[in-house]
Amino acid sequence: MGKFDKSSDVATDMIFKFIKDRMKEKQITQFELAEMIGINESTLIRNFKKETAMPLATYLKICGALELRPYLIPAEADKNYMQRMFFN
């Protein structure tokens, strides 16, 4: 296992939970989201289950569809839980 594998796994879980919560908030199903971003629902489900890695392009399309901003925050400015996950 690589140096950042555990951090990556935990962060992926957090991001996917946030996306799913946002889907509930906006009342969008996985099928509807998949249609909105132009992928198969089965692909999206495999991404969420971490059976296949989600491409960055898919993540960015999801952010657009759910009206989320995929900001990159410098480590020195980050004061939340993810800072403690040894990404820096």
C-alpha cells in the first residue's frame, strides 16, 4: 500500500458521501445524474462503489450537474478534517 492510499480512500468516501447527500437534497437519482452527465448508470454505480476509479472528467461533470464547485485549496489554507489526513 502506498504512502497516501489510506488518505485517498477516506477522502474518496467523504467526497462520494457529499455527492450523494447533494443528490438527495436536489432530488436527483443515480439514473438521472448519469443521464445528465452522459454516462451509463451502471458505470456511475461502479464508481460510487469504488469498483472502478472515477475519471476526473466524470467528477467535474458531476460537480457541474449538482452545482458544486471543485475548488483546490492550498494545504496551508485548509483548516478542516482533510488537512489531518496527511495529504501534504
